[in-house]
Amino acid sequence: MALHFELVTPARLVRSEDVHMVVVPGAEGEFGVLEGHAPFMSTIRDGAVKIYRTAGSEFESIDVRGGFAEVSASGLTVLAEHVEG
């Protein structure tokens, strides 16, 4: 099973892919999202979104500044105010 992950800014779609897990820098602490996670929304703080392509793999890190994260039946969407790089 895979989690569909999208990372977007107001200007563009940065990523849209199926991954194993994503760790998001939530406003109240980091949280990990796997396929089948319960739906919820959270604000995010400045920090690194960590993307694990497969179970047991090293993560890829993308720095974001502010925004929101939404987990739904269709996956995880992170709307960041700004993405570094």
C-alpha cells in the first residue's frame, strides 16, 4: 500500500507521488502519516517535511515555511506558504 502525497505552494505543484510515509512539522509537533491514517487538518510550522519512499528507506527532506496539512481518504496534501529550493 502507498500514501498519495502532494506538496503545493500558492504558485505551483511541487510534488505529487505515492510514498510509504511522510513526517510533517506540525504546529504542535511532528506527526507521521501512513496510508489509511484518520482524516484531520493541522497548521504546520517552519521545518522539514521528511519523505520516506519505501519502508526502511532513508528520508528525503524538503524545507517548508508555514501552511496547512490535510489528511483525507485520498492521501496527504501539504499546502506550504513557501518551499525552499
